[in-house]
Amino acid sequence: MSRSNDSDYPVSTLRHSAAHVMAHAVKDLWPEVKIAIGPAIEDGFYYDFDKPEPFTPEDLEKIEARMREIIREARPFEYEEISRDKARELFADQPYKLEILEGISDGEKVTTYREGDFVDLCRGPHVEHAGQVKAFKLLSIAGAYWKGDSRNPMLQRIYGTAFHSEEELEEHLRRLEEARKRDHRKLGRELDLFSIQEDAGPGLVFWHPKGALVRKIIEDYWRDAHLAGGYDLVYTPHIARQDLWRTSGHLDFFSENMYQPMEVEGSPYLIKPMNCPFHLLIYKSRLRSYREMPIRWAELGTVYRYEPSGVLHGLMRVRGFTQDDAHILCRPDQLEEETVRVLDFVVSMLTRFGFTDYEVYLSTRPEKFVGTDEGWEKATEALRKALEARALQYEVDEGGGAFYGPKIDIKIRDAIGRVWQCSTIQVDFNEPARFDISYMDQENQAVRPIMIHRALLGSLERFMGVLIEHYAGAFPLWLAPVQAIVLPIADRHAPYAEQVREELQRAGLRVRVDTRNEKTGYKIREAQLQKIPYMLIVGDREAESGCVSVRSRDEGDMGSRPLSEFVGMARDALNP
């Protein structure tokens, strides 16, 4: 059926068609290339190729040029259903397509799309003709294992994007350039915050002094806020007997993300991928009463999960990370109230870190689940009522709940409009039953509590990555590892610079002195590149008058001020 407007097609369909055109162009330019898959993804598309020589940036320009020629020809995308035998003949020289065919059951359709002289094994959908793929751009080249398995061949993946209009494409490319400037891996190196040392292994984070200080500030705020919010802090081990993970169900549902066991005195032990079983063991350490409920336990617990090297990404995807973790064990009648409390806590925490724009999702019962229909309905309704009590707009993700219970997910939007999964509130019917935990009610009967898993920030590593990119490394004053740097103009001003530093440190500010034998302008530029909020220049005039010449990272030259006035200004900025 013909459409009246190219933009009537979903952008995902347009991008899928762009991936098809790109594969067509690659095959025209390098006929010997073996093609794999090419789906639409969020913000773009990719296609995987098996080519002996690596693609180069110049190759991307050639591919784009050939794509434009194909687009000008505007040949239709023609759908066809064929037999598996015919498909094997058609793709006889394409091993990855043949492997896909082996995974198609006898009763399942084999579908192809032809555009010009290029045909692809594909379910579609596509736009009507290649001429509708107009605003596109090839972006990058990366390696990708076939089917994401490191035991399979490494393919070359070309990423691209496509939009309905050139204006949308230009805006997207502008955002991508801004994202490149904010890349936490680049800024992490430049600001000397963290590193990932290949000698130790990929996906393992080393926090440098300045990064460790920012992390400490976050952790201190987190712990203080939890204590003030009615939580108790706990600490738990990093390893446990393998049988514990069998009880928790992780060996059944999560083993592919767990590391191999180690033997301790003849017993297999596993390094923990989660904190929740440990909290349940603390709960089971003695008899509990309904009067104690709810119990709120919080832990910054470091966990370890196996992630293939191909998906590791700076701080965003790692193998060892510290979870902002807490578990609430409550009576069924307390579930709604506790969810409201957590929602309030989420908003308060995110606001403190500068995030006020977010998306909220309520995820409901999936096809496979534990617990009863009645329990799920009550829990889901409690989460819904909590969201409505706080007038939070939300979308329902039908069937998107975990197998063990419904959940609320909160995704934050950063300074350039990207969305990040952050906070989550998950109801769990599974773990309390597996660990057979209970409390004694008013009739002295054992009753199963409800367990809430909740995270406000997610993992500290990932949240730090998001913070770096949100602020482009220019942390707000309260988070900045160095809040002010004192810049003596000459060596004779160094004693006064030390006096300034001592005075500011007594006032609670984090301060350094730059006594290097460099020109003041150079020191200012260096401090600006290090994104230090305040630069305090001191010379003869300042030493004689007890002043500092203030330069702000954000506002520039603020003139000379008495030191006591600057202290007051900084304190006001710390507590807006």
C-alpha cells in the first residue's frame, strides 16, 4: 500500500531500510564480503560484515557515496516468501545467512526483501523504495562477535543513523558531537579521575585520588541521607558458599553472569553478583515480630558479574561495581506506604545531584512468574497508587515486570537529553519464599513478609559516568574534588597563598596551591581545563590587603574580594 508521505513510516522502519541499502553498497564495492545481520537500533542502525581487511574512515565515505547512487535509483523493496531450499541456494555463499536459516523451524516462513540486484534474508518491514532513505550518515566502525559470543568470529560492524529530514539528522549529529565532548572516558583521563588497567583486566575500575574523593562525597551523602531516612546500614561478605546461590535461585537464573567457583577447604564458593541473599541471612539470624516491620537495610555493596569484553564500556558497563542497594522487608499492608517513601527518596536524591527530568515506568506481570495472581494484583495496585499519590506521570510496561514481582523504573534525562536507567523499585515474592523467612503477627502466627529491592542511583560506577557526562566534567561546587586553587603570581607570594589555603580549609573547602614556576595565565588555563570552580590569584596587592582576586570557572573574572567575603560566597554556593 502506498503512503502519502515518507514520514508516515516509523523511523525504525526507515533505519532498517538504510541498513539494507548500506549492505547493498558494501556488496557492490566489495563483492567478496560476507554479510551477517543489520537491524535498526535506538538512534540508528548497524550491519555486521565479515571482511578480511578492516574498513577505514575513507571506506565509509565510499559506502555513503554508493548508497546515495542506490537511493537515487529509488528501486522498490520487494517482499517474497521462499522455501528453505531456495533460500539455501540463494545464500549458498553466505555462511552467516545459512546459519540463520538453520535456526528457522520447518513451519516458519522464510522471507526475503529484494532491492535492485541485492536480496537479503529479512523479516522487514521496509519503506516502499530506496529513494525514501534520504537523511542518513555512517558514523563509526567497531568489532562485534557473531551472535555476541567471543567463541565466534569477530565481524566488523558499521554504525549509522537515519532520519525523516535533514534538520533532524543535523540536530542528532550536533548532539552526538556534544556527547563526544562529554564522553566520561575522555574526561576521566583528562581530569585524572579513574582508569581501567588492562594489566589487571578489562571492566575493573581504578579510582584515582580526585575520582576517589568525588566517590567519597557521594557515598557520605548517600549514607547520611539513608540514616536520616530511617534505614540501617549493613555490610556483607564478598563471597559465599555455592549452596547459598542455589537457594537464592541465582544458579538457575543468573549463572551466565557469575564467575566460576573457587574451592575453600573442599567447598565451592562464589563471588557475589547480588547483595540480597546476604540481607536475607541477616533477617533469618533471629525471630522477627510484626512490630519491627518495616525493616530497611542499605548497603553500598560491591558485586562482580561476568560481562563479555565486547560490551564493556568505561564506567557504564563493568565487571566489578558497587551497588546503591537497599532492601525493605515489610508487611503487606505497608507496601504502598513504603513505596511512596522510596519515591520521595528517589526524587530528593536525584534532585540533589541535579536531575529533575525523568521518565517513569510501571512494569506488570510477565508470562512466567512466581507468586499468586492475587499477590501480583495487590502489589501492582500498591505501586500504582504510590505513583498516583505523588502525581508522577508514568507509562505502563505490560508484561515487563521481573519474574519475581512488579516494579517501578525511573530513567533520568541528562543535560543533552539522553535517557539513563537509574532508580528502580522492585517487589519480590520469590526470595522470601526461597529463604523461608517470616515474622510473627499479632496472633503469633508466622507470616511471609514482602521484600522490596530498591536502588536510587544504580551502581556508583555507572552513576559517576552519567554525572561526568551530565556536567561535562564541571561538577557543581559541592561535588568538585578541588573547589578552589590558589595561584601565587611569584615565589614571594607563596607564603600568603599557603595562609589562604589554610583559612579556606578551616572553612571546610577543598583547596590546593599551584606553586609551579609558570606564568599566571598558563596556571589559569590549566585550572580552567581541570574545571576547578574557583581560581584565586594572589600577588603583592592581595597579600597586603588580605584579599584574593577571584576568577570563577563559570562567570570569569569576579574582581578582588576580602578573603572572608569569598568564604561567605563559597558557603552560600554550597548551600543554595
